[in-house]
Amino acid sequence: MIINIPEVGRLKPYVRMTQKGKWIEPQAIEYMECKRYLSYQIKNYMNVNKLKMLPEKTPLMIEIEIGVPKSQGHRADVVKLQQAILDASKGLVYKDYNWIDSVSIKREFGHTELFMIIKEWK
């Protein structure tokens, strides 16, 4: 399965939070809003392209390429960006993180695109 979102916008990297904190901490609130927006974009892409969630208990390999504006530079931790993308994809692309066996991420500067390749791990 390939997911390509040409204009992602600004991604907020994953923020560690408590159950209460996600409702009151400004960084957590911003992250949750970004996650909802990215989930919406992924869901919309999947609907338009008639893609369905991968079967449960399917071992997966995920490759992520993310474009960020040059102005953002290296301000965001690439691992936390990866976690934000995986969080937004959970329940839409795959059921559970436990079946992800391999993840790779590449960050490129100069554009704002998200490109994911999700394959069965063999």
C-alpha cells in the first residue's frame, strides 16, 4: 500500500503526555490537533483511492519519507515525527503497532509531502 499526501502542512512531533495532560498542556493539545488533522488526511487519501485497512495480524514493514520546509530545519526530532505519523495511521492503515517489524524514515528539506510505503513483512 502506498500513501502519498502532497501537502501535509506543519507536523507536530510526538509529545509525551499524561491522560490529564493531553487536555491541558499546550504542547500536547497542539500534538493531538496535528494528529487528528493528519489522520483525516490519511483517511481521505484511503477513501479516494479505495484502500482498506490492512488485515489484522499482518507483519508490516513501513517506509516513510517526509518533506519539511527549509525554514523548519532540524528543529524536530525525526523519531518523534515518525511516532506522530505512526500514531495518526493507527486504526486507519493498520490495527496495531505490535505487527510493525520494520520502520525506516527519511526527512528531506524543501517541500511538505508525506510518502509512506506499507508492505507485508516476509
